[in-house]
Amino acid sequence: MIKLNTLFLLFFLYGAVLQAQVRIIPLVTQEKPGKSHRNVSGISSVSLPFWDDFSTPGQPDTNFWQNSENVFINSGLSEDPPSLYVASFDGLDANGNPYAQGSAEGVADSLTSVPIDLSSYSVSDNIYLSFFYEFAGLGDKPEPSDSLGLEFRDTTGEWVSIWPATAQDLDRSGEFRQVLIHLNRAEWLHAGFQMRFTSYGRLSGSFDLWNIDYVYMNSGRNALDTSYPDRTISEPLSNFLEPYRQIPYSHLTPEQITMPVFRVRNMVISSSNQNKAYNYYFNYSIDVTDTLGNTSKTSNSVFIEPLESPIAANSSEEVVVREPIPDFSGNEAADSARVFLEIILDADDNESISEGGDYDPGKYAPVDFQENDTLREEFIISDSYAYDDGSAELGAGLNAAGDRLAYQFTLRGVESDLLTGMDIYFPFTGSSPDGKQLELTVWQDEGGEPGLVLFRQLVNARQAAGKNEFVRYEFARPVNVTGTFYIGFRQNSPGSLAVGLDVNTTSGDRLFFNLGELWETNSLVDGSLMLRPVFTRVDDIIVSTGDALTPSVRPYPNPAASGEFYLHTREEFTITDLSGRKIPYNITDEGSRVKVKLHSPASGIYLIRSAEHSWRIIIP
């Protein structure tokens, strides 16, 4: 089970000076008492080489680790790692529960290897263990007294501390550092050898974070053996709709589809093979679905020789996917699309030296360095804007009744549209968010910050049905927005209320808070709130009445700001609002089309029906 934690913003006003403090508390999953998550491996022992770069998110691989489910394998809590996923240590167990309450400190997460059979080796075989570790990453910074440690299990079954000598010897720069340890004592060389990484820190939440990556143990090494014939993907694929992760399909235009980027790292650091050429496969699949549920598919696989290749030794670089994603906008009958992108790195990682590569089978086999060469991302284009990627590593929120939070968005592809709700992810934080009162608010832009209030609605927060699941809060009436606008809420109930925070994307400069009379731009939180403006598809409204939306010859312009629009039809039709009330109009025949003018139209959504067709028109 993935562990989450919450970052809360607590604000204090001293005179005219606005100050801020940051407090972190855990998000807690609701598990039944006594439910076990033990992942004891059924493997009796493994042999050398031992290598794990944590290529699969979630919990540690039980082929290599046992009783280690509290450690969280993820791509969101590290910065510039050797490979995409890392093992994160903090003060939460596998259920997301704190080990203890209050300020208690002690042994927190641990990562224990399965037994490794070293009984056939001697000290002269030069077995070394190497790994990379990082202080804090994108999580809470450990205190000077907090530590990460490594122990070995000796022939008597006792755990012996190996590294570091003291907590002060740990690197706290925030960069990944490699450690190399020689197994130079006979008591380590037995059939049941194990290693165990353990964090020490605060036990009441996701505090004092450490990351580990790229654990490798083998014989025939030396103190300078820190180079690996491996090219890795080390960061997720960026959004191709920057700055958004998703937008409403009806707002999508070809100009918005950009070229995403990912990051490649060369783990070779030796003087030989300084530069390594690589290529990659770019696979995409795009499913566009119309209002009747029909889906059209576009897919392709492209072999790409990147301009960034070759990559220098001991370095990482951003790679731009210069193969254009095909235009999938403009389908008038469509209401959503699913975009699946896949990158498969082709760097000849497992190509032997005899074949011209840099892989030595006699040393590394059966290690497969291609396990970290694949990257997959899915994007859903439907009815809302989103900066976030749909997964919360942290959470953020205001802590006091009366405080307000606003999130800036700018329409793409349309000048205006009707906002009909918000999607918000309120995760569980030890007590349910259910019943906490909010005043959902929409603001007009005024000089780059929230201005005139366009809409308010009191609601009670509702807990998500599951992890990373949004709750939709529908507005009592649609709200016309143009250009840049803001959505958010005023917190009316006391106590903390967390909104999910995705740290893999960055939109913190679009977040504003107000603790009294003045709006302040966020400068504390990096990431994206899981708070989305929804432009509900009117097609859904029409289908719910039993009618099908006619995809062709739709009214235009739409929205119709003046209440005037055109139709390519000779049929008789009626116009109603969503309540069914008939709306009077004038009609002018202009040959191939008719001009329609509504009488004193109010802002809203209107349905146009003939004997065989249905359309919608929006009046902002």
C-alpha cells in the first residue's frame, strides 16, 4: 500500500507582517484492526550478484527484500535519482499509520534483504556492497540527530551496525551519494547473510525522509568500482499540454500539443567509454470517445535517434521527444480522449563487450540493466483542467476557519466557457474530512490575483472513496469564466483539511492564500494541488434526457455572447433552458443557414431540439 503524507500551511499574523510555518502530518488509510501486510519472502536465499534499482513502484520486491513493506517505492519523493524509482524511509507504516503519537523518536522504516548465500566465498573474493542514498529528497528534512543506518547479520544471527560511524557522518546536501562497503570479515561470509537499512527519526508521521536507490553487491569488486554499464530513465515524462496535465476535450486545439521530455542518466563514470550513444522507441496510443461511447484509435511506434545522444559519462540530460504527437482535437462528436505514451530506451545496456557493448556477462550476469529503461504515462482528456498527475505524494491546506485558498487557471482554446463544478481530492488524515464546511468560490482575475467573486456555494467536504479518487462538487448554476480565473474555497470549519498535493508537477506559483484582507502568492509549497475546475459536458445532460446530441452542423459561435448564433438547418426547432422552460427567439433566413436571436437571454446552457436533432448553446 502506498504511503502518503500531508504538508499543512499554518499562517500567523503578527501586526502587519505575514509569517508562515510548515507542519507535516500523515495521511492515514482506514484499515481494519489487525489486518496484516507482511510480505515475508518465500525465497530461502539468493546468490550473487544482488542488484535492485527498485524499478516497480509500491512495495519492495519480495524476491530481494522481506518484512520491508513499510518502505515506499516511488518516483515522487526524490530529486535527480540514479534511476526512476527509489525506496523512501519515514515515520509511517505500510498502512500510512504513524508508528507512534506525539514527538516520540526511534527506529522507523527498515529494508531487510532476503538471505544471501555467501558461504562459498572468502575475504579474498572482494565482495563489496554499494548503494546510493539521499537526505530528505522532496520530503521532510531529518534533524541532525536523525539518521539512516546499515547493519549486517553475522554468523550468530546478530545484527551489527556497519554504516555510518555517526549520524554526523551522513551527507545532508540533498544530493544522492554513493557508498561502497567491503565485506572484509569472515563472519559476514555465511549462507544466511542479510543486510538491513533502517531509519531513525520522528515516529508520528512522514517525517525525516531518506531515499535509497541502486543497491548492488557482488564479488570481484574494489574500492573504485563505482561505474555501471547502465543508462537509466531517471525522471517521469513531462506533460504534453504544458502547463496542464489535462484540459477539457472541447478546449483542445492542435497548437496546445507540445513535445514532452524525459531524463536519461549514464551510470558509467570510468575514464573509458566517456560518451554513450542511445536511441529510444516512442510508442503512443490515442483513443477518442464520442458521446455515444464509440471509440476511434490511433497508434504508432517510432524509433528515434535523439539529438541529445550521446550522453556523457556520469551525467544526466533531458531528452525532448521530437516525434510529434498526432493532432486528435477537432472531433465535434467527441467528449474525451485517452492518451497512452511509452518510452523504451535502447542503449544496448546488456550488449556484451565482445559484441561492442560495455556489459561484462562474467561479472554482471544475470543482472538485467534494461529493467529501468521503460517509462509509461497515461493522460485523460475529458472535462476538466488539471496541473496534477492524479497521484498525491503529499498534501497541503490551510489550517484555520476563515482562511481562503485560490488556484489560478487560464482557458486554452476558447475565450470563455461555463464552469459547472470542482473536482477535489480530500484524503483521510486520521479524522475524516466529512462534514467540514467549505465555501466553494470562483473569482475573476484582477491584476494577476483573485478579484471579483463570481460565485459562492456552501458545501460539506466529503472523503474520497479511495486513494487518489476525486469528489465532484457540482455548482447550483453554471458560472461563465473568461481568460484567467480562480477556483478555491473558504474554510469555515476549524482544524486542518488536506488537499492532495502532487510533487511531480509544479504549479505552486499559481496558488494564492488569504488570511484576512490581502491575497498572498504561495512561496512555500512546490507541487500541484489536486483541485480541478470542471466544465461538464452538456452532451451528458442531453443524453440524460433521452436525446442524442447531433455532432454535425452545430450552432456557432458557441458560446454566443450576444445571444445570436447560426444554424445550418431547415427544421423547425424549440429552445429550452435546462429546466425545460421554452425560450422565445427570432429567426432570420440567410440562405444556407439561419440566424437565431434569443429574447433577453440569461447566462446559462440552452437546448435546441428539432424532430430529429438536438444541439446545445451556451450564453456566457
